[in-house]
Amino acid sequence: MKSRPELFILSIVSVAVVTSLLGFFVFKQSQADEPAVREADRRYSAQKQQAQSSLAKKPVADYKQEAQTEQQTTENTASTDTPGDITVYFSKNPDSENDPNAVYPVTRSAGDQSAVNVAINELIAGPNPSEKASGYYGGLLLDGQSSCGGQDFTLRIEGETAKLQFCRHHISYGSVQDTRELAQITNTLKQLGNITKVLVLNQDGNCLFDSTKLNTCM
């Protein structure tokens, strides 16, 4: 039969072992749950370093007519910005008035922040004053309380699909403007990493720009 001191020491050792095992489990779980956004940032940086063409001067809609493969499209929309810079797409007068899917690139600096998160924040903010003077327009109007702890949006990347969900009520100015905003979001996210599909959802998890209310974007 063990004495009380021995039992006390065994209790301390047992608690230490259990604590170490729990700590190891939490550490491994956090590694397993690392957001896929980090991977998109890595691939985006690699693309930036390999890109050899200048910023596209023509709307993405024109490129899609000329380029038949994903590789060609990537080459046409890539930029030679230094790592840390990102490309954001906005509508522009007069082309976007005639074709709401026509969007044009502008450059923003992401610094050491997540490229995809900075890109969406810049889309929400819209063009800066000098860009507005040059005819660019855009920006997303969100209103009301956040359903995500104060954030404006959440972004998950699963494989080649980016799922953007807004945490505040999105104010729409009609189907034509919705088409412009969807084109801005889609083209901005598709040039980051290997994203080929973009889902834009409202607070309730339904397709944001789906006038049929049938969630056809899924």
C-alpha cells in the first residue's frame, strides 16, 4: 500500500501527463484547422513572382472572349506588381454602363496581411478619389449589425471554391448593379491563388445576387 506522499506525487504526475496530452491535442487540432486562406495567399504570392505581363488594360469580359483556356486567362489578368500588391476589379465608365460584366483592375497594397481579406475590404470601400476621377466606380453598401462578431464578412476557401458570406445586410440598387458587383467580386477573387469558383452569400447563407431565390449559385 502506497503512502500518502507517494499517492500525492503520483497524482501530480498524472495531472501533468494529462495536461501535456491535452495541450498536444489542441496544438494538432489547431494545425488541422488552419484556414485554407493561408494556402491561397501562398499561391497568390507565387503567381505574383512568376507573372511577366503588365496590368491588363482591357476589361475582363474581352479577355474571356479571346482566351479559351484557364492558363491563357491567368496570363492575361496577372500583373507584375511586387509581392504584397494585389489587384482589385471595379466597374468603369463608360464600358461598364453598356456591359455590367466589364471590370477593370486597380492595384492595392496588402503588405503582410491576408491578400484575400484585403481584397474584399477594398471592394467594400470602393475606388479611391483619383480612381473615381478616372471613371472607376464600385463599392459595396452594407448596413445593420454584424452576425459575425463585428466583422463585415467571412471567407472560406475549399479547394478551388471561395465562399464569401457577408455578415451585414447588403443594400441592392437593382439587378444591373448586382451584376456589376458580382463581376467585381468574382474577378478579384479568381486571380488570387487557384480559385475557379466564387459563391457570394448573404447573412442567411443564401445566394446574394440570385433574383430567383432558388440558390442557383450553389
